[in-house]
Amino acid sequence: MPTQLLPPKLVKKQLAGHSWTGLMTGALMYLVCLTGALCVFYPELQRWEQADVRESLEYDPALLEESLNSVVAGSGADLGPVYIYLPYQAYPRLYLWAQEESRFLDSDGSAGEPVAAHWTEFLINMHVYLTLPRTYGMILVSALGAMLCALIVSGFLSHPGLIKEAFKLRLGSGTRLEQVDLHNRLSVWGAPFHLLIAVTGAYFGLALPMLAALGAISGKSQEELLTDVFGETPVLEQQVSRVRLATAFENLGQVDPDAEPRRVILHNAGTPRQYIEIAAAQPGRMIAGENYHFSPAGEYLGSAGLRDGESGRQVVFSMFNLHTGHFGGFVVKLLYAVLGLAITVVSVTGVNIWLRKRNRSDAINDLWAGTVWGIPLALTIPAITQIAFQFTSAELFWLSLTPMLIYSARLGDERRVKRHLQSASIVAVAALLGIHLVRFGAAAFGPSAILVNGSLMLYLAYLFWSVAKSLRLLDSVAANRLSQRRNRATIGGVDQRLRGGRP
């Protein structure tokens, strides 16, 4: 018999800490992980929301120059920055953003219909901020990332036999052991990914507090620290003139022939301090990209130094790709989505284990079932209103989820809660698919639209299977009870005959 490496008291304390941390964060962790798994495909979801927009990877810098100068000439001095988002493989669409409004650009450079991927924006907002005010929301979500790190470490310390039992999986039993095996196996096999997501997720919200702490230690101002991280930006003062964007693209091709331009920003547009920034992806690199600076005449002024700068700066600018999986093509994104769903299941099964360990059922069980199956339904409802009426909001999500939780508590039966909410989700997902097809017609079968709609159909099939399984189980229980009643009646009749008919 192998000797246990950790003292039993330490294992017991780690298990208690693991359980309580999981319970305190269970619902929020589930929501953040589920939306995170979906947000991996945010470019595809944006395309799905407006499936009939013209797509192309080709664009003419000269036409972009005309569009940019037209916007600057037609606006006041308080225009602020102007963004042109360039097409790339995952999002082959071209659009311009200025003064809080964004529109797609047609092939001739003229402004087309507005960009209106509001449901995807809501989904990202839910994952990053939990729809709270940005500062508070990001800090809370980052704190969840830190707690996830603690859960991973305490999970390994509290289960000494976790690695040894890495292949034990007792599915189909419907018991607590099934939940334990799912929780432990997905935790072990996904641990490196889960830790990566936890660390990078914690970084985003804690970066500003860490920056303030570094400022206090080093004596540098926040502006100096931001310059250390993001690189210096040009400080120009010249006569306002036409912006030569096409020249800037030509010079970029000479400075970095392998760069893949993703975004153009005209900073301080229409003022003597305006300058051009072209953000470009770097093939084969983990960093999000490099920012190249140009004068309004298109002259190259230098870069932010993200590609070849200090190693710390390169690490910082690799965090986004590491967290989202946007660095290795579709296969890596798919892997991130699958592993993201795995950690979502881990969040759910962790609470399920605790609930089943209590050996009793009360309102907590009902509310948890309402949370697990109400959140996907509450996410679907804003998607329906967006596709049907071009309207969605965070308030609609919360106003949808709240009555589901109230209904779950009043129903008082977690199995019925699950079945009813899954049945409602079947109706909602089918309606979403139908509305999308009616609105977009043949465009609903485009490259990204078919990916999203195909995934919805798989989810729909799972819901049908789960509800059917629940109904079969219900029929089986009813049949067993009927059989038991008949057996008791038969035994009673035999006993009465043996007694000579006397009661």
C-alpha cells in the first residue's frame, strides 16, 4: 500500500478550503466560464449576427484614405480618434468607427450599414465585467481568476489519489460518484489550461492595481509606467493637412513586409497633433501585434517596440492571445472552447457533489438547478430579440433569469426544474434558428453562420436527448411504484385468503 505523501490533517484542511471557495464562487464561476467558452468565437458570432454583410479580405488603401479624410473634413474639432478595422481571416469585414458610431465600408469606400453585433458585445461584457461598471466588474472577474488558481492548487492537495485515478470514469450511474468522476477527471486533464486561463484572467483586472503599486515602489508617475509598458507615442505639432494613409501603408510594407495590418487609428483627428497608427498582427508570434506610427503625410516615425522590445513587454502583450486562444487558427480556438466548456462542467459538478453529499434536498438544490439551466436560456432570449428586433441588453438577461430562479424555488423539485427549463430552452433555441433563417435566408448558411447555427442544432439535439431521458426515468419510477402497489395488493389478498377471509 503506497504511503500518503501529504499529512491527513493538511488534506482535510485543503478539502474544506476547496469546498468553501468553490461554493462561494460557484454561480459566478459558472457564468464567467460559460460565456468565456462562447466568447472564443466572438468574431464568428459577430458575423452570425449580421450574416448578410458583404465579406472580402481585399481592400484599397487609397479608398480608405478617401473615407478617412471625408470623415475628418465633415466633423468638428472634437472628433477624437478615428478607427478603421481591417478585414482578416476570422472577420473578413471592413468598418470605420468615429464618434461612438461604426459603419461597414462598401467596396467604393463609402459608409454602409451600421455595425450592430450587440448580442456578442453583451456576451463579452458579461464575461469581462459581469455587466457591472467596468472597473468594479473587471476587478471582480479577475478576483475569480485568482480564486480559480486557489481552487486548482487546493484541488490537487486535497485529493492525493487524483493522478492515480486519472482514468476512472463511472458514467451513467446517476449517482454522486458520477459527478465526482466528471469533476476530478476534467480537472486533472484540463489543469494546465485551467491554470493558464486563471492566471491570464486574473492579470487583466489586477493590472491597474499592480501598476499603482509599482508606481509607489519605483516613484514613477502613471504616465511613465504606461510608457514603459505601451511604448512612447509621437508628439507632433504641424499644420492640419490631408492624411496620406496610402503612403503610410506603402512605408509599412518596407518597414515590416510580413506585418498583417488589422487596425488603423488616426489619433487626435483633425488637430495639429494628429498622427497615424497601424496595428499589425505578427505571424508566428504570440504577441497581439505591433503598433507602427506615421505622420499625417505617411512618413514612418517608429514603432511601440512590442515585437522586439523588452521581454516583459512582450509577455504583457501576449496575455490577450493566451487567454482567448487567438494565436493558432481555428483548431486552437476550438480546443479553447472545448476546454472552456470542460471547466464550466467542473464548476457545476463541484457544487453538485456538495449538494448530494448533504443527503437532503431543499431550496438550495432548486435554485442551483435554476441557475445551471436558467443561464443558457437567459442568454438565448437576448439573442432572439437581437436577431428579430435588433435589440438586446444586459437588463433583459437579468430580467429573464430572475423569474426562472423564483419559479425554480417555488416548484420545489430540482429534476422538474431541470426538465422544464430544458424544455423552454428547446423552444427558445428552435425559435432563434427559425428567426435567423427567416431574416437572413441563404446567408444563414454562410461560413460563420453555419458554424453557429450548427452548434445551436447540436445543443438542441442534446436538450431533446436530456429531456427524453428525464421522461423515461420518470416513466420508469412511475412503473416501479405501480408495480409495488400491485405487489402489496396481491400480498394483502393472499394474506386475507389464508386468514379465511377474516381481516
